[in-house]
Amino acid sequence: MGQTESKAEEAAAIERVANAAREVQSASKSLEERFNASSDAATPTVPLARLTAAIKELQVARDALDGLLAKKSFH
């Protein structure tokens, strides 16, 4: 793999992490607003599921970036 391809792959992985982090932040804010707006004790299932999925995607994205950087450090 050439240096240009490697840098493009790294940039894409970093962008994926950044996008996932923004989604976690957005989902968290949405869930917080939902709790603050409602006195109902019921758990808001959809916003909670969105946050859970966003956190999972962030973990996967970070693991992929870590793997890419680890692979690069061995070369």
C-alpha cells in the first residue's frame, strides 16, 4: 500500500471516529432533553437505543483506527 493510500485510509478512519463521536453527543443530548421534558418515569426506548447504537459504532470505529495505527507502526 502506498503512502497516499495509507494516509487516505487513516483520514477515513479518523473521520469515522469523529462522526461517531458527534452522533454519540447528539444522541446523548436528545436523550437528556427527553428526560428533562417529560416527568413520565418510562424509559424513552428509541432515544436510548439510538445512544446505545452510537456508542457501539464509536467503539468499533476506534478499534478500527487503533488497528490501522498499530499495523502502521509495525511497518
